[in-house]
Amino acid sequence: MYSIDEIAALDRNSVLHPFTNLKDYASGAAGGPTIMETGKGVRITDATGREYIDGFAGLYCVNVGYGRTEVAEAIARQAYKLAYYHSYAAHTTEELARLSARLVKMAPGDMSKVFYGMSGSDANETQAKLVWYYNNLRGKPKKKKIIARERGYHGCSVVSGSMTGLNFYHDHMDLPISGILRTGVPHYYWGANEGETEEEFSERRAKELDALIVAEGPDTVGAFIAEPVLGTGGIIPPPAGYWQKIQAVLREHDVLLIADEVITGFGRVGADFGSHLYGIEPDLITVAKGLTAAYVPLSACIVGKRVYEVMEEGSAKVGSFSHGYTYSGHPIGAAAANAVLDIVENEQLATKAASRGAYMLSSLKKAFAQLPIVGEVRGVGMLAAVEFVADRDSKTRFDPALKIGARISQAARDRNLIARAMPHGEILGFAPPLVMTEAEIDEMVGIASAAVKQVMDELVAAGHRV
């Protein structure tokens, strides 16, 4: 057994951590690492014995909660039976076949087949290739551009990172690549004109999308990718009428719709998929995170009949579908996913996420909506965010140098609550496991309230008006 100090030294000397200031970590100036050891329900415990409420389910993903032995047992059974075989050249396993049929049946729209990867990033990379492949096969080789939204998040690989509409994913990485277009974020709070209703705002966003497609040439635009609810860009539910108006534009111009359900799939928003909740009929669907509740890595592209039929017909001319990963359809991943989806279905977690999510949002509004530094409290299902402003009446933003969101997140963590400082704006995000009880929601909101009060007191002490 290694001591805590030995583990920390090994980590500092050998691990390249994502979203970590490398120099500060290497020097020890940033402290850490936090060595996580165990988890049960909505709580995780580090190597020092300190217990935290995980108000963000890891990274939106541990939907069924920590410590589910039935998932561990499914993983073990498959590992003892057959730990690995590939899915190339029509090889499969029982778990993979069952999972694929299950996903096609439960997914929104008219779906046909499922392709597997390991992360949301690689799944969206695959979606781009499917769009290009589809249009090549149907004799439209120029129809390749992909439109994504400002503040959308679709991954951090080359193409998926380019589709992501957050600049810090591009800086110093030579992204975005060409062929990725950008349209406006559907955030009514910041984007609406004075006196504009949500429906009018949605109509304007749809007209902007239409104008972009026309300006580029509809024969050059292959797909539009979007999250039903924006996640990392700020946890932003769509305004009224948004998805109906956007889909009408896409249909008019023969543009595929990729629904990025990496966060919103499998109950997170109070429905099986965000597309169900908002009446979205996608051509391609991206899932990951909640698919296995992060017990093992697995992602999937669910392919609609419209796309698949062209692919199947085209195989007579082009031969095999030449795309795949070593771990596509990994049997342990498929076993974990089936076990997780059994829990989601048997415990009716989508229904519970709707009711408990409404309770969570109501509790957050009660705690924060009237505070002078809170501009908006928003959410849907078990997704919620509190956005902070220097002046709520004028919607004046805080000076970014004050790092309000990060300070509140740290104050919450000091009180044993993990809530995320969202990377775009002064926003505190919540995405707890779907198994969180109302009592645990009360505890989470109470800790967050104390954290906000602490930072407000600090602002007053520093001479800021709140």
C-alpha cells in the first residue's frame, strides 16, 4: 500500500491532468492532488476520509449514483466470461446485440443502427464522418459543412473540439478546423432584445440559421449539431419554440440534425432523452456519460434510417464501412450499459429526475433568485445553474478578475459540496446523480447558500456594492 504522500508524488511526477495549470501543479503551488477512494449514492470519499456530496455526478455522468454493485457484478461476469473481442467484420457478443436493439428502440426519431466508441468526443468525431460519408454516397460531395452553436460543447478532439463553441478549447490548439460554421446561442436571458418574447427570440435565432445556410449555399451544408439543453456552455434550457423553428429550417435545406445527447440522455432532463422532451426528431444521436453512468467508458452514435439506408445501399459500390476503433462495442462496456439501463428503467429514474429536478430548481430559486448578485436561476430535470451578475437590474457582468463563480465553487467545496464553476461566465452548475433524494437536495442547496453568502460578505468587505 502506498501512503497518501507517495501517491501524490507519483501523480505529480507522472500524470498529465486535463484542465489543470501544469506549472502550478508541478510546483505544488496549486496543492493536491485530491485522491478519490470510495463512493456510495451521491457521496464520494477521498483518501483522507473526507466525504463530499457530488453535486455534479462526476462530469454529469454518474446518473445511477456511486457504488452500484449490480453494475460491478455485470462487469465482472462479462470479464470472467470474455473480457474482450472486437466488433470488426460482423463479430458481436450477446451484451452488444442486446444493448444495440435496446438503444434503437428507446431512442427518439426513426433510428436504425448503433456504432460504438469510448467517449462523447470520439462519437461526435464519428458523426462528422458519417455526415461526410452519407453525402458522398448520395452524390453531394460539396454538402459537408457542419453548423454548431456558440457555447455548444461537443468534445475536445480535432473535429469535435472544432464544433465546440468555447474559445478556450481552441486557443493554442490550431482549432477550429475549416468547414465548421457557427450560429447563435439560444440563451434568452443574455440574447433577447428588449421586449422580445421567447418565441420571438427563437424565431430570430431560426432566421439567423436560415440566413447562414443560404449565405454558405445549402448544397454545401451537411449538418447542424446541438445539445437539446446546452451543458458546459452554461446549462441553458432552450427558449419556447426554439426546436420547432430550428428543425423547420433544417428540413427546408436538407440538413441533417445531430442531437448531442451525451449529457441529456438516459433520464437526466426528466425524460429518456432531451429530444423526447423538446419534440426533436434527429437523424443522428450522440450518447455517452449516462449510457454506462461512467462505470466504464462507452459512447455511441445512434444512426437514423434516413442515413443508414443510404450507407447500406452505397456498400454495393464502395464495399465495407471503413471506420472503427479497437474498442468499438467492447463487451465489458456493453455489459455495464445494460446493467445501468436496467437500473434507469426499473427505478424509473427519468420520472424521478423530473419530479426531483422540479424540487431542486424550486429550492434553488427560493434560495437565490432574489439575491442582488443573482441574474438567473435556470434548469430542467436534474440540471440547474445559478448565474451571478454585479447588478441584476442592469444585467452588468462581474469583472472576470473577481472569479466569482470559481470562488463560490471553492467555498462550497470547503463545505464538502462539489458544484461546478462553469467555464463561460460566473455560473455555478448542478448536475447531481439522479438518485439524489429531496433531503439531499436540501443539504446541497443549504451548503451552496452558505458558500454564496461567504463570497457576498467578501465582496462587501472589499468595498463592492451588493
